[in-house]
Amino acid sequence: MGGVGEEHWAAAVRLLREAVEHDRRILLVCHVNPDGDALGSLLAVGQALTALGGRVQATFPGPLELPEPLAGLPGQHLLVAEEAVGVPDVIVTLDAASEERVGRFAALLDGVPSVVLDHHASYTGFGGIPIVDPGAAATAVLAAELIERLGVPFDRDIAYCLYVGIITDTGSFRYDLTTPAVHALAAKLLATGLRPGEISRRVFDTRPFGAVRLYGDVLSRAVLEPEHRLVWTTATLADLERHGQPAYVLEGLIDGIRCAAEADVACLLKQIADERWSVSMRSRGGTDVSRVAIALGGGGHRLAAGFTGTGAADEVIGRIRAELGR
Ligand code: 5GP
Ligand code: MN
């Protein structure tokens, strides 16, 4: 906590203002497999710098496809496939707590001035100027402050991106970091003419029917381990294939199991390859799941964290159990 130091804000604004002024190439990078906060922050900052006259490319590691719920985000004309990214003069990373999260772009951070915009407790200290506040509800909150400090007014498109970031990372204003300031910012964003019902229907509440059936399968296999106060389940590639679904439909599925009152920690193991799992963890408050995630090679926040696990599902859960027992 403690917020971002005034000297860091001043340095970041100076760096970006000068980059725009001298027509330097600015590269914005968010984390691999980007969620609404990563993409929303990326495209909001990209559009703001463009409005100032900046030369901007925006990207993230991996294929440049956006999952359907995020396909309505404005500013996508700024997106460039990672192979097509030119040599930058300045880099801004967004919503990435560690270098691994920005993939090959981490290598560019040596020797190029950079700003790190992030809100993870697990921030490793990588990169240049840290605009990092674990007390911020979303990276989009920091992106909004950066945009205001750059003197760019929120237009509807920038506001849409920031709003998606905020609702993604606050669970639609439900989590503890949802401060009065977050609501005040949301009010400002909505005042640009956003339609919150439409946005949340698109982002959270519209999935193919096959996804509904898939959720049924995954939830019906959930295991409760009262002695560990743990509830967990798996979503396999076979599940996705059987229901003809893309992997993005699994985002948010953790919410369906974490309400189990008998458990404190909920885990969803999403298979990404043979013996390889993207693990989502949530805590109801009694456990710091970022500690568990960091111990197992990942990161995140106290109540929401994740890592990539290898081996059989039972082995991955065994490792989580062991960490929970520490
Ligand atoms: P989710 O479960 O929604 O994918 O992620 C929850 C939180 O854990 C996010 O803040 C995300 O940044 C973090 N997280 C998820 N997976 C990983 C991972 O593989 N590595 C790291 N470092 N953090 C992760
Ligand atoms: Mn985030």
C-alpha cells in the first residue's frame, strides 16, 4: 500500500510528454492472456497518448485475438502483433507484476526507459519508473490517473476501456479495494455516456450455450476438502472440446465454486496442455493466496492469485495443499 510516490508520477509524466514531443516510438505492453483490466488499461493509455499526438504501438505476448467479451473495446487499431512490433524508444508495461508476464518484451526493458503501471502485491521491482500501487483496485485506476496527469480528458472510448478494467478487477465493485475514489472515478467515466448494463452484459453475461453446459460439468466435479478448507475442480481441454468452447469461457468460472461456505480457498485448474494447468485461486479472506501462488511460481493479490502448474491435477492440488498447510 502507500500509493505511488509523487516523484514517480512526475518522472513518468515527464518521460511520456517528452516522448510525444520528440516523436519517439512508444510501446505499450500488457500481460499475456490479457483480461479486461490489462487490455482496458493498455488501450486507454494508448488512446490518450495518441490524442496527445504520440507515436504508439500496443501489444501483448501471444496471438492478437481478443476474446469475444472484450472484442468491443475501443482503440484496437493501436494493436500490433508481437512479431510486427518495431524497436521502441520508450516502453510502458501494464498490469504485469513480473517480467515473465510480458514474455519476449522483457528483454527490451534493458536500455530502454520504461514505466511500469501495475497494482499487484507480487510486483517484482522490474522495469524503470514504478507506478505500482497494490492498494489500487485495478491497473485501470492507475491508468486513469496517468491519463488525467497527462492532461487528456476522458472521451467515451477511453472511458469504456477504463470502465471495463475497473469492473473486471473489482468484480463489478464488490471487492475490498472498491474505495469511494473508485466509485467517483466510475461516475466520471459513466458521465461520458457509457451504458453500464450493456457493457457488463457483453463482458460478463453473454456466453455460448455450450459454455453453460461446460460449466455444469466442471461444477459437478468440484471437490470439497473441509479439513483443508479447500474447494477445487478442473476444466480440461477435453471439456472444452466436448462442448466446442474456446478457453476464454473459463474466465470467471472460479466465481461459481468460490462461494462454497465450507471452504476458504477455491482453486480452478484450467488445462492448457498435457500436464500443464493455469491455476486460479481465490480466498474468502482467511488465506493469502498470493503467498501460495508466489511459492508455486506465480503471483497475484491476497484474495486472487494464480500460477502455472505442471503434472497431473492431483499433483498440482497436492502442492497447493502443502503450501496451505505451511
Ligand atoms: P485469474 O485467476 O483471474 O486468472 O488471476 C487472478 C490473479 O492472479 C491476477 O491478478 C493475475 O495477475 C494473477 N495470476 C494468474 N495467473 C498467474 C500466473 O500464471 N502468473 C502470475 N505471476 N500471476 C498470475
Ligand atoms: Mn489487474
